[in-house]
Amino acid sequence: MSEKYCYNLRHGLSFHQKNIRFCTTLQLGEIISIYEEKPKELALKIQETRRIIKKNLDNKIIPNGCENCRYRIQECYETEKIKRIDLYYWYHCNCGCFYCSYRDETKGEFSDKIKEGNPVIYKTIEELYRLDEIDKNNLFVNFGGGELGVLKEFPKLINLFLKNNVESIWCETSGIRYSKELAKALEKGKAGLSIAICSGSPETYKKIKKRDKYTQVLNNLKKYINAASKCKTNPNNASRVISKYIILQGFNNNVNEIDKWLIDSMNIGIKQVEISMEFCWGIHTKKGEKVEDYNYELFEYTEKRCKQLGLALKKNETSLAIMKEGIY
Ligand code: SF4
Ligand code: SF4
């Protein structure tokens, strides 16, 4: 029996802004490439590196960047194919969240202009399909990075995955620009999305996001819920459209704002909400400090209110892991 060690090393592939890796965790892990190759060479390099890592793991050799990782997932499969692709390879966004982890790169700039991210990615994924490196019927795709609504190749990528019978596509989006392709994937029961609205009023939204788009985002969320509700194969498909709230000290860490957020979410037909602490920015600015009490209190409060309102609640998993340890 081989040493499997981590799901991401066995089945993950993560396209980042500066490199390609196996995972999208705060640990970072092993790097495969820094985008110096053309798509065909890149796909072959990914294939080759995945073989080497597997052989090393079979011989109990763990990659340097992975030692003592607290994010590794030990649940692995017998197949060696890629089952998860993370797409975090661009910075461009139409929103200006003050807590954005890309602020060092973007300098807080944002725009509604549609821009190309990295055209190599589409062709590389096409090539990986051709090499039979991807588990066609069981692929999970995760879009993060900047904003997918202003990423030029987003519609093309969605269509490539749908054509290849993707199992599920998860999208983190600002929700400012409506995407027809995302709605199409939702309608087919092949996607889910999360919009971190982080507020229950236009005023708080603008303070956090630097855009006056609260009502527009709620309207787009409603359109996505309608699209998801049309799915013929999953009666609970609408619960895959999630309204998210990241607790931000001095901006929204109070029960009044949480109440307004829950009510507005409920009124547009949201079935599931998510609560999270701010760990990316938090770890960046408070590393080693104690997690503040208000995070625990507001998680508890949100749970109580969701039960009263009949909303399903997702508690962000990374937040729970950090809150359990009690230290950023
Ligand atoms: S062990 Fe940790 S760093 Fe390495 S691939 Fe897995 S999750 Fe990523
Ligand atoms: S929506 Fe996401 S990528 Fe855009 S500024 Fe906010 S946190 Fe950053």
C-alpha cells in the first residue's frame, strides 16, 4: 500500500498568479512551474512532476513545502488522475475590498474593464484533457483569484469544463457583473457560488468594498438563485448559491449588521449563508496573536439567528480550524 499523504499532492492542481502548484492553501506547498513553458510543454511538465511526486510519496519522501502542513487532506483515491483544479491565476477585480489579500500586487486598484488573465491556462487544461491526466467525470473546479466577471477567458473555460462533463465548478465572485455562463452552469446543476457581501446595508458595503453596488449585487444574487432553481436534477440546487459574511473588525463585527444581512439574504431567496472570520488578512497582520472573542460570539449568534430564520448555515472551515487553535 503506497503512502498517500495528501489529496492535493495526489489529485490537485492549482494555477496561481506566479506559479503552478498542487494546492491553494496558506501553506503553499511544492511548485511545479513558473509559467516559462508553452502549453504543450507545460502539460507534459505537470504530468512528469505528478509522476515524480507519486514515486517519492511511495518511498515516503514528502516534498519540502509540505512538511508539517496543517491543511493537508488525507482522503485519497486509487486513481492518480487530477480531480481538482484551482484557478487563482489573475489579480484583476472590479471591487476594492480593503482586506483583499492581493492588495500588495493591485495597490488597491480595480476597474470594470474586462482583461485577459493568462491565455496559457486554457490551452494547458485542454492539453491535460488530451493526455488523459484529468479524471473527466469527477473533476471539481474552484475559481478564486481576482474577479471572474472581468476575466476575459472565463466563459471559454466554463464551456471547456462543461463540454468535458465536469462534476462541479465552485466560484467566488464579487457579484458586481452578472455572468451568463455561470448562470448556465448553475442551471445545469454543475456549479455553485459564493458572494462575500459582508454587509446588510449599502453604507457598510461601500465602506468595505469601495463600491456603491450593494443593491446591484443583491439583484445579481437573486438572478443566480433563479437560474440555480431551474435545475432539473437537484431540487436543492438553489442552496449552492451562498451569501457570505466575513467578520471585519471595526466595519461589520456587530449583531445589527449581521441581522440586516440575514434578512436581506432571506428576502431575495437565499437558502444558505456562510460566516467566516478574516483569516487571510488576519494572518497577514496579526500572525501569532489571539483570535478575538467577537469572532466566537458572532459565529454563535449567526447560528442562533439562522435556526430562527430557517436558513442553512455554513461555517467556514479554515476559520473553524484557526478558531479551534485560538491563534492567528
Ligand atoms: S501537504 Fe499541505 S502544502 Fe502540501 S499539497 Fe497538501 S495541502 Fe498543500
Ligand atoms: S472581491 Fe475578492 S479579489 Fe476582489 S477586491 Fe474583494 S477580496 Fe479582492
